[in-house]
Amino acid sequence: MGKFGGYNMGGGGNMQALMRQAQKMQEEALKAQAEIDDAEVEGSAGGGMVKVVLKGNKNPVSVTIDPSAVDPDDVEMLEDLVVAALNDATAKADELRASKLGRFGGMM
């Protein structure tokens, strides 16, 4: 076991331990990713008149529109509420991802 520049070059056990630790972190990150993908987040707009549910991976689950938000003379308002609810849900999905995966430092 030689030394190079003050570092012990014969630490095969340390390398194996490091590899096991990296593999464990990767497994934990994959588990967290699966939890995120299965989670649901809800965004809303217009005081709850429009609600959007997304999976944590941002796939849509449902859109709920209160009948009082439907005004045939103001379709643009309803469209804006849907977009705002989608943006709200997307932001919550991003927050969920950051809270669950932030400790992995961009592994995923």
C-alpha cells in the first residue's frame, strides 16, 4: 500500500464504502422521486372558483370550475383563472420537488 503526496493509495475498503454510500443515496433519491410522482398538489384561483390538481410530476389529474365562474360574456376571465390555477399548482409541485430532492443536490 503505497503513499502518494501524503495520501494513502491502498484504501480499497474506503472506496467500497464510498460506492455503497453513493448507491444508497441514489436509491433514496429514486424513492423520493417516486413519492413526488405519486403525490398530488392543488392549485386554485379566483378564491377557489377554479381548482387544478396535478401529480407531483406535473401531469394533470383534474380541473374543477365553480358554475358561478362561468360567464358566457366573459370567457377570457375563466381562461385566465384556469391558467392562474395551473400556475399555482405547478409552483406547488416545484416546491414539493425542491423539499424532497433538495438534499440530493441535483442528482435527479
